[in-house]
Amino acid sequence: MNILNHTSFDCIKTKASELIGDTPMLELARTGTGSRLLLKLEQFNPTGSCKVRMAREMIMAAEREGKLKPGGHIVEPTSGNTGTGLALVALERGYTFTAVVDHHASRDKLRAMKAMGANLIFVEGNGNGPSTVQRRRMAEEIVAETGAFWPDQHHNPNNNRGYTGLAEELLRDTGTDIDYLVGAVGTGGTLCGTVKALRTMGSRVTSIGVEPTGSIIFGGPAGKYWQTGAGAPGGFTVGPNVDHTLIDEGLTVDDVDAFSAARVIARRTGLLIGGTAGAAIHVAMKRMALIEPNSTMVVLVCDAGEKYLDSVYDDDWLKERNLLDEAKHMGVDSLFDAYRESIRLSVAPSLTAGAMA
Ligand SMILES: Cc1ncc(COP(=O)(O)O)c(C=O)c1O
């Protein structure tokens, strides 16, 4: 082969935002009844999260609608992943970006935003979880004072629209319908946006939303949680991007189960995923045993575990919060073994028949 004959350089991009999308999938488990559990690995987007998809969509729409002028100022309250996405799009398109954050956020997300030139404004919370209410109040004040553009991820329909490409990739890359889609819910954009686009394309997907125990999106009592990005704390008014007509089932997962699942995935696959993806995988691994044969279940992995090396993947951090539970690790681990065993049992009769023929 003459390498000089290769004249197509489409794979070489000139901007980091052109690297958004086309994220890979990994088969995490398979059952003896032919069902597959696939992970959509959104940490392979620039900024290490799916949220850069919607950050780009919100900014492009604001430009089209004349809400953002050249050299403009963007402000958004964020737990970090929306913020890193906005920081990337802002720097490419010549805007300044101010992220309103709190100390519940992962330190690495805050550092990443700063590294990309974002201004960070901190609000204090009550220490019981993310300061979502206080962050919004501060963003409102900044907008009132400076006239900055606030995309408002909880109310902006372009958040959800930003996931149309993700839905197309799922159908293209699996070559089949997605029977179950499991994803963590915060603003609702990732799960509801993907489900809406899938159904528009004819999918009959069943959707399962997951939030931290203590979050109030699906109606449970408010409490403290350490998962960051997903969920909404007590006192927060959930926005319309959580479209309950697109979520067939809403479940809560506590921090111990979420973080145990993430840590087991790290040990089994070598891939580090975030805590909210751990929560979704916890749900999916249990549900796999109950679904119809030959189903395809996909978990949306929202972000990379490298952002949580000093929390989810730090034994001391977990111990200080009473969140390290080896028995839970073993529980998740044993599910993998159970599925492998179910495959062995399902192929055993045909092997036996073959041997006897
Ligand atoms: C780590 C993580 N998981 C889940 C979510 C929830 O995604 P969405 O806001 O699209 O519902 C977010 C949102 O920021 C996140 O950062």
C-alpha cells in the first residue's frame, strides 16, 4: 500500500469541538438469554463528558437567535461538566465565560475550567449537597449587573436537542433498536434529549432515569448525597428539561452503590467512569437479569472517572464519609460472574448435543 495515495484528511480536525461525538461503545456484560449491556462512553468527548454536546448546541442556537454577540459574556451555574463544555466552546468562539460553582463540585472539574480560561465564582452551600439554588441566584445577579448571556441549562430546550447526535450514533453503532436506555438525570437533557430523538427515529426504547438517593427529581425525600452532576437537592425547582413523559421509570441509587459499581468497573475493565455512571450501571446490572431475551440495554456514561480520583476512587475520602463498603463491591462483582455462568449454562446443552452427534 502506498501511504501517499491516502488523500483524505477528514479525520484531522482543526478545532477541539469538531472532536465532539462518535464516542465508542463497550459491551460490559451479556446474558445466557442473548441480552447485551452496552456502555456509551461519553467520556471520550473533549472535556471528558457528554455535556459538551449540549454546551455547543446552546451556544450555536444563541448565536443564531441573536442572543450572543461577538465578544459576549456567558454565565452559567454548573457542577462542572456543563462548565467545561461551555469553557471550550466559549474560548473557540471568542466569548468570556463565568462559571458559578460550589465546593461540592469535583476539584478537577473546577481546575479544568480554570485551565481553559473560565472565571469561577464560588457560592457557599449548607454542606448537604450541591448548592444548586444558591448558584442560580448568583447567576441571576450577575446577569442583572452585567447583561451577560445565561444559557440556563435547566430551561433551555437546546440542552436536550444537543443529544440528537448521540441518539443517531446509538442506532448506527448497534445496528438495532435500543430496548432499554439507562442514564443519570440532572437537568434531564442527556436522557430526555436522547430518548426523544430515538423515538422520533422510530425507536421503541424504554427509558430508566437514575438520580442519587436524597435528590428530589422523582419525588423522594431530600437528603445528603455525594454524587455530583446528577440529581437536584431539596428546595430546588426542577426545570422542564426533565420531561417525565420521556422517562418510563425513575429510580434512586445511593452513593455507596453508585461508587462501588464505578470502582468495580475500573477493576474489571480498566476504564474509569464517574459516580453517576456507576449509579446507572448499578441499575442496569440488576435489571439485565429480568429483561426479555435478546434485548439491547445501553447505559449512558456521562463522564470520566479521572475527574474523581480524589473522591470516588480515593479510599480515605470514602472512609471519612462512611462510603467504602467491600461487601457492595463483591455484590456487583458477583453479578458479572452470574451473567458469565448464565452464558455457560445456555451454551452447555448445544455443546453436549454437538459432542453426541
Ligand atoms: C457526571 C454527571 N452525570 C449526570 C449528569 C446529568 O446530566 P443531565 O444534566 O443531562 O441530566 C451530569 C450533568 O451535569 C453530570 O455532570
